[in-house]
Amino acid sequence: MTSLAMTHLDAANPQFNSQLSALLAWDDADDLAVHQRVVAIIKDVRAEGDAAIIRYTNQFDQCQFQNMDELELSKTVLKASWENLPPAESEALQTAANRIFAYAEHQKLESWSFTEANGTKLGQKITPLNRVGLYVPGGKAAYPSSVLMNAIPAKVAGVPELIMVVPTPKNQTNAMVLAAAHLAGVDRVFTMGGAQAVAALAYGTKTVPAVDKIVGPGNIYVATAKKLVFGQVGIDMIAGPSEILIVCDGNTNPDWIAMDLFSQAEHDEQAQAILMSDDANFLQQVEISINKLLPAMERQDIIKTSLKNRGAFIKVNTLDQAIDIVNTIAPEHLELSVAHPEKLCDKVKNAGAIFLGRYTAEALGDYCAGPNHVLPTSSTARYSSPLGVYDFQKRSSVINCSEQGADELGKIASVLARGEQLTAHARSAEYRIGD
């Protein structure tokens, strides 16, 4: 068996920063051919509506739909999918859903206000989005966990209507995906996918209602379509390849760490798995574990390509230095597999989700821990956050001036408005100034 050759970096190397930048580099440049194709599909959906949806669905998913009624699954179908699941699957889904609901409840933003001495009242009004579209991959890539993670926060936020789209190649549905939709309270489900589904959600058709925001993962056509319709609707994010960064003090079972690296590397060849430690011998032990465990993995070819091209072992001098590098990388998933993870966690500024201790595998967060698994990738954790209830709520400022407040604020506004030569603004405020 040929050993897997992974990249080894040393933070003490004068070239380390440039080497790290090269390791993290990911080319997310738009494919021009894909871009042009998606633009054409969006144009057709806007012009032809349902007819374009049926045509593209039949073309790409090898179906024979004649009208839009055939593309919509009733709530009865969703409920039946749930009721017919094997007990182990239904129990796992229900437990995961309960935990996600419980966590999401803590995220709800509430309206607030305060009253000033002169009677002026200021505040913030929280309102849920009216309608949200959820894209769910179909076919081989069927993810009931993504249904729960995207739909439950929307429902906890109070979104009245959640529209799910999921492609069903050759008209084949996934029972767990539909069961998850039932559990999460999805209101309508259409069996369509790709750029045409994104366009339908963004602009609406006779059958598919236009939404306010589109969330959920998809392939390059879906991601490109989300980019193009942004502004017409909100979107969650444009996600890059999955990432895991593990910081270990050398005292965790190396087989555990190797499998944690595999757990993200198996997503696709572009996924990134990195291990940092101040123990050089431990890095060697994990590399031995990787080569021992890899042949038994069902997705070993994907894992091997991912680890070879984008994976790395990084030797650091201290764990504090490791955290400095963590904050530079801003990983999607961060495992702190150390004796005192809370102390290190206090120093972490940039990470999508942080998993503390030797027993907290990242995979638990993907499915059932409770926090959302929709996370910022490609260093965007520097400025963005996991998907949550707050992504489905809007904030409106509320201002209610008393007569005295209008007098006091009007004088200030008048000076500032005239300073900007906006006299209508000034006079509007001045009308409310008392004699």
C-alpha cells in the first residue's frame, strides 16, 4: 500500500505565512460557461414561468412531468414518509429535531424599547420574514439533516410560509428528506432543483410563490443562481468547500483525530482538513493512523485526494501560537482536542463552530448537537456567523417623538440638515419646533 503524502508545515519556518496562504487558497472564480447557462435559465423562468420549470425539470432530472401539480408533494405525502420510516431513523430524526428546536429557541430576537425623560420613545421591532425558500439537494446527495438545520430556525423565527424545493432525479424521492420536512414544519414542497428552482423561488411563477430569502446548499449551478438573484431576494451565503481545523495537545487517541479529519475530507475533493499540534511525534502518529484507516473507508478516493491536495499537518511551538493561526485561518469547524479547551476557546476570535474537548467530534454538530451546521467557510468566519433564527428575522427601528422631543431634536436636525444644504429636511424638522 502506498502511503498518503500530506503537506507538513512548521510555524517556525520563515516561509510559513506564505506557505499557509498557499494552502488556504481556493479558486472560487465563476465558471463562465456555467454563469452564462444559469443566466439563460433564469431568463427563461422569468419569461415563461411554470412552462420553463417543467421543461428544465424533465430535461435535467429525466422526468416526464406534464403540469406543475405533479411537481408539488402534499403534506399527506410528507406525513406518510415520516410514519413509514424505520423506528431507528424516526427516533434519530425526532431527537435531532428536538435538540435543534431547543437551541434555536435561545436565539430568538425580541422587540425592545425605552422612553426618554421628555417622553420620546425609541425602540426596535422584530418581525419574521414572510416567506422563505429552502433548497435541498436531491438524488445521491440527500441530506435530511440540512432540512432540519435550515427549516427549524425559520419556523422558530415565526416565518409563516416555508417553501422547499428538492430535485428528484428519475422521479425518485428520499423518504428521510420528506420526513424531515414534515418534522420541521415545511409548508410546501416542489420536486425541482437546479438554477430553475432558485429562479422560481426568487421571481415566482403562477404556481411557485416568490420568497423573501433563499437558504440551503447546492451544486455550482445552484450557487451561481443564488449569486445572480441576490438583491431580488436575500440568501444565506455562498458556501465554499467544507473545512475542519483540529488543535491537539498530543494526548487524544490518534485514530480519533484521523477519523475526525476524514469526516470533512469525505465531503468532496476540495474539502480541507488540517491538524495543528505542538507535539511533532503526535503528528506522525496521526499520519500512521490515516494510512492505517484509509483503506477501509467507503469514500477513500475522495478523502485521499482532499488530504493530499488541501490537507496539512502544522507543527507549532505552543498551543497559544496555534490559536493565533486559528484566528488567521478562521475555519468553518474548529476542534480544540486539548486538556483545557475552555482556556483556548477564550482566545478564539474567528471560527464558525467550536468543538471543545476530546469527546466532542465535529460530526455531532453536523447532525444532532443542536447548533446549526450551516457555517461560514473560506475564512468568512472573520465577519459572518452560523445560520440561525436571527437570519429569518428583520429589525425595524421605531421612533415616537413627544412634543418636547420633536422640539429638541428638531433644532439639532435643522442645524445638521442646513449644513448639508438639504433645506427641505431642515424645514420639515423646523415645523415641529415650538414657538
